Amino acid sequence: MEKKLFITFLKERGLRFTKERTVILQKSLSFNGHFDPESLYHQIRKTGLKASRASVYRTLNLLCECGLIERVRKTDRGTIYESSFGHKHHDHMLCIRCGSIIEFYSEPLEKIQEKVCKKHGFLGANHTLEIRGYCKTCQKKKK
Amino acid sequence: MEKKLFITFLKERGLRFTKERTVILQKSLSFNGHFDPESLYHQIRKTGLKASRASVYRTLNLLCECGLIERVRKTDRGTIYESSFGHKHHDHMLCIRCGSIIEFYSEPLEKIQEKVCKKHGFLGANHTLEIRGYCKTCQKKKK
DNA sequence: CCATAATTGATAATGAGTCTCAATAACAAG
DNA sequence: CTTGTTATTGAGACTCATTATCAATTATGG
């Protein structure tokens, strides 16, 4: 499924579908959420599969280009990715105390963004919204 | 004004208000918008003032902590800051072709975010919204 | 003016990500 | 299946932003 999409993408560009790319694609999707290149790399080694760090980085870039994964955010400790296939668009709330992440989607929010873009003559392609604050649990702890 | 705020912040923490920090504060504000540490550093050298790269980075962190500036986004080429004092909150549209940035503010957008937070029991402190796409000029060029 | 502790700056260190390049493997054509 | 062409791989060198180190310097309260 995603594999097909990736293969098509590669062929179109005269690129090849290799063992390493298969492994990296599968592991990326297996996270079913957020992940970072280093964790992905270790996952691969742990399961006895093989792919170098360089290939991981190279392939993640390809997967981004064909839309199978997305770069969510760059942190001090590197880039965070997320598999986006079959995953509908959503935004994030990030708890600045415990680091937990809430994914949410709001139709009105999307609509208003479209309006705002139109107002500025801007053609929006995609967006990232991150709301930082305190999750339910940490609000209690703060007191 | 901003200087007072910074001095107070420093005193509270037993930190000192030095020549270097003055220079870095003033230059940071002088950009009146987005800037990056490297440009700031070169601005300082160009005008014959003195402050090392190390001090620039250290001071930018302090200025962030006391809210006088904000980290807007991390790029492949480093962090982008923005002076936030006297600057009311706004979000960004980023043209992925020419790199131009449109700042905008939308009251309804803010209100809806508050609602969404409430719905998830989340206490929002601040947020970043970046809409990527094509600015008016680049839409024309694309054709 | 003095003593103390924070600050500075030159430079080394760190770490994510990219580049290099010789060896290897995918794939199309015969 | 075999071969030739060309993309890919991986180990390690490299880049570049940012942070840590540490001896020398300086702000600040008394």
C-alpha cells in the first residue's frame, strides 16, 4: 500500500527500491506516530536488520518528499517526524512540563485559516500549529 | 524600558548587567523583527562594538527566558528569533518559494484555539502557527 | 577600595545531519 | 542467466550551530 506509493515515487525519479529503503519505510510506519531518526536507527539495529545512519537520513528525506511522513518540528535534539499516511491532518498541544503531546483536529480552525490566507492573497499548502502549555495532569501538580 | 525589564530579571537571579549584555539587548531590538544569532553577531562587530559569539548565544537564551525575544523557528541553518516586546502576538505565513514571511493576527483564530484547549483540558500558554504555501507574487510566477 | 562570584572570550567539544567515494547491488536489455 | 550501466550503500570525514571549559576579567555589595 504505502510500499506501492513509495515504489511509484522512486520509479518516477529513476531511483531504486532497495532492501534498506524497505526496512526504513516499514519501521517508520511502525511507529504509528512521532519518532526521530536516531530511534529509528536503533530500532533497526535492535531487530537485526541493517541500514546505516546515512541511509536512514537519506531515506527519511525521500519519504518526506513523497508525503509518506512529515517533519513535525525541529528540537534541540534533532528533528521529529511522524508518519502521515492514512493519518489525517492534525495539530499538536505540547505540555512544557511533562512533554506529553495531544493531537487534535478542529474543523473551524482549518476554515478560519483558509479565510485568513485568502485575505492575504496567500495560497496555503500546509501548516503546523503547536500550542504549548500544561496538560490536565500537570495543571494539578503545579498547585 | 526593555532595559529596565531586563535588569530587573537579571537582579532577581543574581546575574549582572554587563556591557556585552547591553549591546546584545539593543541590537536584538533594533532588528524590529526576525533575526538570527549569526547576523546579530556580525551587526555587533560591524558597528565596532564588542561581544563574543559565546556571549551572543548566552544572552539570547536569557532574553528568551525573560520574554523580551522569542524563538520563532529552528531551520536547517539555525534558530530564528524575533523581538517580542511591544510587538503583539502574531503568526506567520512562509512562502516556500521565495522565503518571504507574512505576519498576521486573527482574533477568531485565537478564540477558537482557546476553545479547543478547554475542550482537551489543556492550559495553553502560547503557540506557534506557521502556514506554508505561496505568496501572491510567487503564485503568478508559477504559471 | 576589596573580596567574591558572575562574566567574558578563545577555543575545544558536541551532535545532528550531509558529503565522499570505493565497493556493491538493482534493473533493463540481450 | 549474464552483463553493463548507474544508483545505492556504509564508514568515516566533514560542516555548522550551539554549548562547555576555564583562566583572566569585571561588576557589585559592603
